[in-house]
Amino acid sequence: MALSQLFSLLLSFTFLQPLLSAAHLRPRTSLLRSHPISEHASSYSTSEVAHPTTYFEVTRPIQLPKTRPCSYVVLQHDFASTYGKPPVLANYKPPSDCPSQDFARIVLEWTATCKGRQFDRIFGVWLGGVEILRSCTAEPRATGIVWTVKKDITSYYSLLMEEQTMAVYLGNIIDSTYTGIYHVTVKIHFYPAEENHNATDVEGKEFKIPQNAYRAVLEVYVSFQENDDFGKLLDGKSHRLAFSVTNALNVWYIDANLHIWLDKKSVKTQGKLLKHSSSPLSLTLLSNVAGSDGSFVANASRSVASSGWVKSSHGVITTKSRQEFKYSNAMKLGKDGNLQIVNQRIHSKGSLGSKTPSSSVGSTKLFRNFRLYMYSDNNEKGNGTVESRANVALDISEKSRTTSRYGSSVHRLKNTQNAHGYLVYKDKMISGWGKTKQDYHYSGNKLCYSRNFLLQFLHSGSGLEIIELVYALEFSTHRKVQWGCVLPQASPRIHCPLRISFSFWYISCPLVCNILSWKFHVAKYVRVFMCLAIESISFLVAPFEARLMWEAETQDLFFVGDLISDPLLVKAARGDPVNRPPAWMMRQAGRYMAVYRKLAEKYPSFRERSETTDLIVQISLQPWEAFRPDGVIIFSDILTPLPAFGVNFDIEEVRGPVIQSPIRSEEDLKTLHPIDFEKLQFVGESLQILRKQVGEQAAVLGFVGAPWTIATYIVEGGTTRTYTTIKSMCHTSPHLLRGLLSHLTKAIAEYIIFQVESGAHCIQIFDSWGGQLPPDMWDTWSKPYINEIVRVVKEKCPQTPLVLYINGNGGLLERMKGTGVDVIGLDWTVDMADGRRRLGSDISIQGNVDPACLFSPLPALTNEINRVVSCAGRKGHILNLGHGVLVGTPEEAVAHFFDVARSINFDSQVDNHAMVA
């Protein structure tokens, strides 16, 4: 199922068009009128469209009432060349002269006619920023076509009852070859309700609950539920339970099941509702529109809480439940409608806990998050060149934790799907690339399941070429038998036959009858060759560890190259060959930038800036937009995750970070709890957005503090110059300190994995204050915990490079290498040549230009950059500063730093001919 959806998405990117383009605008007068018009009225004569071919889109029949509709023309327009132009706009007003204002059905009708050579074209209609129609025309014929689409839009009833702006788009090209102009008419038909029409439908059932019931669960599957208050049901009388739906979609499916647990030792149980609170739906709508651009924000939230008790043979059990729901949708239109961003999030959580007067019976917590992100941007580059970019991401995550006297269980589900597309229209040719990816992970107490799908393809004048297709499955279980497959006693991995079916199309303009030869790898060196044309295939896979790899082997299909691959920084971190050193800077987003200082004046709180998704993304992208570094690091702080596992802190203007309750005793240690990622959603969301904004042009970097460094803040109560309290604890309370460091190690490892799963290409571990320890003490109090973090992360994310940086690390380099990280960051006090000699060539290094060099003349800065790069060598080096960018650093020097890095070319014979100011 997932494969077929992804192949459909592949084809969508093949014909990627701007989401909101537009034709030349004609003067708009009163576009809303109630008199009938010709079905194919347009600006050209009837003789020109003699005997056109009529098409209509096949859709589910619309059930219409027997009433006569009030029909209105909202827009008529001729769509010629529309690339890079704003959408066609029309003023929409609800019908005022219809005899009835109670409508049973509302239908949108789109009619398009075209004559001349042309492609089939994608089109869409938006009302008040909401998409109400998207489709595609048939390909025009010599005699012309008439293309009609009708869609039931009754579900947008409330939107249609207010004045709105309608935006209409049809992507089209007009030149000497493609001459067809689409003549479009948009109409809306309002069907009044019949006399006996009732917009509310109610279904119910009467039943009697046995009086010895001590537990009941109402399980409801419904598209939407708001009013969920229930009265007393244990009075022995019959009750009718019903659900109603008003002014909604045509059909709502509701499946309700009442599960009842009976107390066999009692004839009658007792119960009472202690408290029930149900807040009304909170809804806010904000909009800011200027011409074709604007922003729209909608937020909704609601909560329901109940508590009560039941007395049975099991005793008196008190139960509390709480449900919370939050919805947010933000849309942005910019660049005359050519830039569109949609960010929608749905968050729900629920908790249920039961207890007796003396002990807990059990509890359940459930968290669900749904996120949809869409980004499209169209840019005119001049000379008739238009670039189009589109990113789409869907993320679903769910976590549940159940505890009882018999134990506990945790279930996690995460399904992430991403698609990226890039097209260039130039000289009447379309070229570009696309990428689709799905990561699906489920883990429970007894079963883990993982599925990954990746498809990359190139679109050129010769058609669609698949670059890479990877489909990977992995199962693991603690059971001896699963799905009929017997597992070896000592192996947790499943070995069993799987039947996989693929169905897809191959598109090639010059090779209509092309036969493809594919090489299919199964297990160890087992190859199966198949030939296929434009058809579907099915095959049976022999026993294997559920990992499939495809390669195309035809000359016309297989694209050898590096069009879509890991960012340059990731390659260098892994030690792969690169043609120049990738470059980024620690603290590259910060106070040295004027744009940051201006934003900080508006948002003076650092925690607000670093814990608000929109601000994090905006600040993180500031240096990317200004200097185009090879790494974009999230704007955050190493202390950001502390509240998520029980340590609250503030940041004061003078003192800096202040820990409200330092941990210095066993009782203090008990206040810590497992890391709660619900409190860190802004980090995950920001990384996801950064990954989509940057694409594969640069690496998205996450970071954490090492356990020792984080512990210095937690024990000392903030920043310190002496570290006397925590160093004393190494000798006076070593057990307490080990307990704290172990808790931090687990939380930090999970936090790294969370960042990687959210989109980070690479993670830097800052043991900023590890250099304050003598080397032997660092071996005891820092290195073992970093080792454990690396082990856990590499087990879960083996392909993610890890960087370790310590301030003042000259005496620790060899010890740092022993942690198992991929990259060692050198500070500016270490000679790069000496550092490379001591670490060897089998590990990558990062650094280490002195930050003060950025205050030097630009030629001196150029020489220093070239010296560092030369000493580091061509392989496994990431160019960086030896510490963060200093306040007051000239932005011109930062820009020069990255310009010099980009000018270096390892493929040339001379390495030090980089740009000189």
C-alpha cells in the first residue's frame, strides 16, 4: 500500500507545477451574477471550437435534492502563460437573492475549453485560503476539448456563507510550440433544502447495564466527537445512547462498542461521578492579507476531565481521566502567491488512573501527534527560466504507557513520510529531481517492526530516470513463534518468506517500448533478473532477513552521479572523499548578526527565542540565508532539555543560567524522571522544518551537552569558574554523582535519537567543561558516560556522525578518540598539524581557526584558513572555528570565511590559491 502511494507521488512530482500560479489578470467587475450563461462562454468565437471533444471527470455521483438550484458564475478567465505569475482572484459573496438560505447541497462546477497543441494541466480553486478543488484536465485535441468537473463542496458550508476571496490557478505554457489557451468558467450551484429536510441525523440504541458492573469502557470510532457527557448508568433502568451529526459530510461512520466488566461476587455495585468538567471548544482565527500575500492562523483546543469511584468486591476504586486536544494550522502566502507554506499540527493526550485508598491499581497515558507540512516556492531567474521547489511531509507519532500491579508496557509508533521536488523550466524544457522517503517504526514490549522506503529519481528531457530505490524491512521479537515463523532459540530476528508486490509505471519519452533489466539482491549474492515494460510485477522472495535492494542496470535508465546524496559535511564527517572542506561555525547564529539583534529586541527572553518553533527556525536560518554554510545548526542551548527530565532553570541577564533546585543529595536525585519529549516538541518540529527548508544542500546539525558538563550546572546551581562543589562531590559523594551522571546519560542518548529522528544529519556533543578535569579524572567522570551515549546512539542510528568538542582539549585528544565518536573538534589552542598527527587519519577532525582571526584583515584570515586546511589534510576535515563566533565579529569577515572555504578545490594541483581580499 505504501509503495503504491509513493509511486503515485513519484508521478505527481514528474508533472510538478507551481501550486498557485496565475494568468494575466483582466479587469474584474461584478463577477458574481445570478443570470444563466452559456455553458462554454469564452472570449473566442464559436467557429473556432467546432466539434470539440467533451470530457468529464469520473467521480462518485452527487446525490442532489429535487429543488431547483441557484447558480452563479464566480469567475471567467483565459489562462495563457502562468509560470511565476500570481493567482487569478475573484470576489466571492454568498447568494443573497436565492429564495431559501438553507441549502442541502452546494456544488462547484469547473468548465475548461482549449484548442491547439497543449499538455493536460493541473488546476485548483481556493476559497479564503482553503483548497476546495484540485484536478487535471485531459490533453487537448486538434478540434479542442471541453473539460468539466463537478464537486460537492457542502462540507465547506460555513466558509461559503461569508464573503471570501477566491483564487484560481491553472499551470500553463504558451510559446511557438504550445499554443493552447485554457478558457475557464467557475460556477457554484446552491440547492435549497426540501421542505422536510433535516440537517441533523441521529442514531441510537437502547440497552440495560447489569447492576453488578464495576468497570465500563465506551469505545467509539468517529470522525469527530465533541459532546461526550454521560449520565448515571448504574440505576438498573434502560438507557438510550445516541450520537448525532449536524451539517457535516454526506456520510459519517460511527462504530460504538460498550465494554462492561461484571463483578461475579456482587449483585449490585455502587458508583458516583465526583467531578466532570468539559471546556467548550476554544477557537481563534487570525489573518493578515496584503494583496496576493498573507498569513492565516487557526488554533483550537479543548479538554475534558472526570473523576469518580466504584465500590465492588474489589474494593473502592477511584478513577481519574483527562483528555486534551490541540489543533493549529498556519498558512503563509508570499511573493505574489508563488511562495506557500502550510504547517498543521494536531496534538492529543489522555491519561487514566485508578487507585484504591492504599495503593495504585494502574494507569494509562497516551500521546498522539499528527503533523502536515507543505512548502512550495517558484522563482523567476530571468532569461525565461523558472525554478520550482516543493516539500511535503507527514508525521504521525503515538506513544502509550500502561502500568499495573502486574508490570508495565510501552508502545511507540512513528511514521514519517517526506517528499522533495525540484524542477527547472528553461528553453521549453523541464528538468529536475525528486525524492520520496518513508520511515516507519513500531516498538512494543514483545515486538519491534521497522520499514524504510527511499526513492530518488531524475527528470530530464529524455523522461524519468530512477536513481535509487531502496526498500528495507526489519522485524525483531522476543517470542519463539511469530506469524508462523519459527525462530532460532538464540536469535531474536525473524527469518521467513515474505511476498512483496510492486506495481508501477515507467515513463520515457523517446523509448516508448523500452525493456528494462533490473538486478535484485536477496540475502548473500543471490540475484534474480527480470524484464518489464509498462506493467506490474509480482515475485516471491526467498528466506532472508527482510532487506531488499534494487539497482537499475540499463544505460538509458541508470543515472550515475551524485545528484541527491548526503550533504558535504556528512561525507567529510564519515571520512568520505570530498572536493573541498565543508564549513560551518559554532554560534554562527547569534548576537554578531544585526538581524538577530533586531529580533532579540522584539523577543528579549532567550528561552522564548530558543523554545518557540517559529523563532528557532527563523534564527537558525539567518546565517544560512546570509552566508550559505555547509551546516545549519539548530538555535538552542545545552540546558534546553533539563525541564523535560525534572530540572527547572532560568536565565538571568547578569548571572546567566540559574538552576532553581540544585541536586546535591539522594533526595534531590529522586526528583528526576525519564525524559518527556512532549516538553521538547519545539525541538523536533524545528529540526523537521529546517531539514525541509535546507533540503540536502547543507547538513542540519543538532547538539547536546555531555553528562559531566550538564552535571556542573545542576550541581553548582549555574555557571561557575571553580567547579569546587562538583569536584568535591567526586570524593565525598561519588555514588550520588554516578547516579546523576547515569540518569543524564540515558536522557541525553534518548535526546540525540529524538533529534536524529526529527531530521538532524549530524549531532555535536559539547563537553564544554570536560577540560576543567585532569585527564585521569576525565577518564573516570566523563569518558565512560560519553562512551555509553555513543554505544546507544550507534545502535539505533549507525549512520549518524557524532562530533565531540571539549574546550581546552589539548591534553585529552587521544582519550577523546577512544569514545568512539566520528569527529573530534579541536579548539584553537591545539596546532592543527599536531592534532592530526596525534589522532591519525582514521578519524575526522573539526576546526580550528582562532575566532579572533575574524577581527583581522581579510588577507590574514585567508592565509589562516588555508593553513588550517592544509594541516588537516584533504580527507576527514570539517572547517570551523576553535570556539564560537565572538560578539562584535564583523559579518563581512564571516562571509569571507565561507567564501574562502568554497573557493578551495582539492581536485586542483594547488590548494592555496583561495580567494584573497
